[in-house]
Amino acid sequence: MSKTVLYIAMSLDGYIARADGNLDWLTSFPLPPTGDYGYETLLKGIGTTIMGRLTYDALLSFGIDWPYSEYDTYIVTSQHNFVPTTPKSHAASIDKLLKIVEQIKKVDTKDIWLVGGGKVIAECIHHDCLDKMIITVIPIMIGDGIRLFTENMVESKWKLIDVTTFSTGAVNLTYERLSH
């Protein structure tokens, strides 16, 4: 049975992007001399990606080939007429997200990568369908922006299962959700 995994970078002060969605603080941060903060390892274990519309638009703005063409991708949006332009991508409303995750978990052995953004993450936590979090903490404070965890999150309990440090000063914190 697959798990829903959040793998995301966060500034030291808790933001995943600047207020305007800009990721310059993250894209300019160096990779470690060996490795990539666990990204390639993550990709080997996933079969599906889920992301919010703003995250999708941000990825498209990088001007690169769509990096997730081999995975089914669900873009969560409130726009009823939205049609994704990338391969194997599907639009999904936030109210259908839980059913989509449940269906994938029933039939797929590979994990679901919850790419972002904040509203989609909050919804998954609220509905208790996020199983694991890998948070790469980047040692930069940006002062303002889009928080990883939105206000009024529901209470949930997590167990720290791994800490990986990198020569760049970044840290991967891996948590698994504790059952109720």
C-alpha cells in the first residue's frame, strides 16, 4: 500500500516561497557536493504527484521540460475549466482530493508525492491522509511569504524518524504520522 509523502523545502523561518510565489532564495541555494537532498531517492519510490495550481504554475514558469511526465499528476485547483498542458496531468478539485488519494492508495504500491502548496498540504493533514513528511530546512530566513503550515491547522502528532545533515547547512527532517 502506498503512502502520501510530503517532500518540500522550507526556509529556516518556515516559508516555502516568497509572498509572490518566488523561489529565488531556494533555487540559488547550492546543492551538496554529493547528492541532491534526497530528491532522486524520493522519485524512485513514487508513482503519482499531487500539487496545487500555484505550485504547478511556478514549475511551468521555470522554462524547463515537465519533470514529472512519467508520473500521474493531479493539479488541485478551484478553476472548473482548468485543463493542464503537461503529460499525464489531471485537474482535481480540493473536495475530490481525499477520494483521489484513497483510490490511488488502494491500487498503487508506489508512493504519492505531495509536492505543495500550503492549502493542499493543510487539506491532506486535515483529512488525515498525509503519512510522511520530509522537510528540507534551508538555512536562510526570508522574513515573509507563504508558510509551510497555514494558520488553524488541525492537531496531528508526528514522530521524527530521521535527520540528515548536509555540508551546505541544510537539514532533512523526516517524520511519520502517529496513529490516533
